[in-house]
Amino acid sequence: MPKTIATTPSWYWPDGVCRVLGIPPVPLRAAAVDVPARRDPDAPAAVSGERTLSQAALAVQVDAVARALRAAPAPGSVLVSAGPSVAGIVAVLGALSSGRPAVLAPPAALAGTGPAPGTEVGPVVADDEGAAALAASGLAASSVDDLVAQAHDLPALPGGGDSQAGLRLPTACLAGRDGPVWHSQRSILAGALALQAFLTPPPGTTWLTIASPCTWDGLCNLLVARMSGSTVVVARPGPDAEEAAERHGPAWTSATLDEAARSWAGGRRRKRVAAGAGRFLLATVDGPFDPDERRAVGGAAGADVLTVFGQPETGPVLAAHPSWFLDEAVGVPVPNMHVLPADPDTGEPVDVLWELLDRAMVSVWSPSLAVAGIEPGPGLPAGRRYVTGVLAASDPNGMLYLVDE
């Protein structure tokens, strides 16, 4: 991979951040559950309202859910639907640890329609919000507590999934722009490691998330927090998120920009204190955004808003760094993300520097790309390159801006 992997951000590339990262051949569970549990088993791992799980308790519940799902007689993929909740975290991590393919569907995406067509559903697990959405679609779900109770007499999981070949198999299905896309454990880990290396959050901080762990950004940010040894506080967007922020004083808050606006924009402007959203508010976008809305969210939340552009097919692509204050730019490519300008009409790569183009389509290559399910269309796979369908422009320093047509 060339040294210029992040285009040419000569001025803005943050100090101490590697442009190229190795992806260790370890399963997600080892990186996000087992290692933090061994490091500090009594530390709080996940908090929602009055419920708290320690690192050790989270590992026990994830293992139990994984064993129960692995032993379930129903054929097909595990279907997980959950909102931001402790049960949702356990359900998603358990499904990804079970050795069975997992279809991740946030409750809002079901909308009475059920899972995406073409996905064979076997065991179903959900938190309260997900169970209600599934019931409207005619599907019954097991709760995390039910699966934990079932797992008492089940054997331990086999350890055969730790091979490189096993880690590259399709594991998690997310709803993409043009239909279901499948990620491997390696591609999910690659996206989380890239964002973690770019942001470098200090270990042991508190991380508030108001996104469903069944979305690409909710899952990615959850894994970043878990691998950093942080306490993950989960809350629903709106008043619950503001109350959780005031109660726990997170250093980091992650949400889509729209969810952050629902929770903070329009409120009174805050000084940067614990009563706001924390020091940094990580706001994900999937296309051009209004910089005025970003400024309004930052002022109301009392936090620096760091924008991350990404999609279910790609994971995080472009991000703003904590050392910057830029309201319009989305940032520069995260580590391991090779961003190429492409012709907006054909999707073919353009062999010209970003700085010399008025605008171009964002096309990317990265180990975090989905491994299956990307169909030709607005996003055309070509040699593991993916055209996002989003236009961008660059300033002379390599800072990228998402633009409308």
C-alpha cells in the first residue's frame, strides 16, 4: 500500500497516527470482550439507566448468548434487532461470537417489513425495542436473559474460528445502499481499528453512544470504545441521551449527526462541562451535511464535533481529528483507507490528484470493505474498489469536503 494512502494531507495529517495498520488475525470477541475482561474484570463495561455490567460479567453474558445461538436448532442466520441498550450490546457481540452468520437490523429499519429479502433467518434475538419491531413484522424473538438461561448446560464454543480463513468469511449482514452487504470479522475489525488509531481515545474513559449497535457506525464506535477499555454508556436519542450525558460526564459521545441534533441542537448553548455531550461528539454522516447544523450541535452540546463519513459497505472513510476545528470539511482518510477520485459519470478512477480537480466521486479501497453483497450500480466493485456515490472536493492541503452535485 503506497505511503500516499491518505491522498496528500501534508498539513492536516495528525501527529502520531499511522497511515497503514496491520490487522491482527484475532476474532472480534477476543479484541472487544476477552482482552478488556482480562485486563480489568471489575471495571464497568456497559451502562444503561440503572443497569451496569462489569467487564467480566459482559464477557460471561456474551459467551452464554454465543453458545445458545450456536446450539439453536433453527437453520439460517441469527437475526439481531436492538436499539442502544446493554442487552443490545450483549446480543450483537454474542451473535458475532457464535460462529453463525448474523443479520443486524436496527428496529427503525424493520418498520413492519421484517428482515431484508434473501436472508434466511434462523434464531432471533432482540432487546425490548427490537422485540417490539419484530413483533410488528410477525417474528418472535428470544431475549438476552432467555439465552443466558439456556446456556448453562451447553458445551463451550469450539475454537476453530480463529484461523485467518475463518475470520475472512461473511459474518455480519448490514443494510447497504442497494441491498444487504456482508462483512467478515476481519473487515469489521479493520474499520474499528482504523478509527481507534485515528482518534486515539485514552484508555478507561467513558463513551456515550446513542446509536443502535446493529448499524455500521453504532457497531464500529462500540468496538472502538470496547477495545479502548472504556465504559460504554448507552441511551436513546433525545432527552435520555442528554440525561445520560449529565449523569455520567462522558469524554466521548457517538451518534449520527441527525441523532445528535435531535438530542442537543436547539437547546441552550453550553460551556464545555460535564453536563454537555463531553469533550468530543463523534457525528457520523453518509453524505453532504449542513455545517450550520454541525455548529449548532457543537454549541448546544458543549463539545467539539468530529465528523466521520462512512457507509455500511465501507466502514469509516473520512474523519476529522480531535486536534482540528473545521466546520465544513469532513476530514482526511482514516488509516488503511485508500481514497481515489473517480469520474462521477462512469465511476472509473481518475489519475489526477484531488487538489487539481473541481470535484470527483469518492472511491475507496480498504480491508474494511464488505466482503460480499455489493451489487453493481451506484457503487461498483472493481478490484476491491468501491464507488460510494458521494462527491467530494479537496483544498490544497488534502482536506476533503463532501459536496452536492
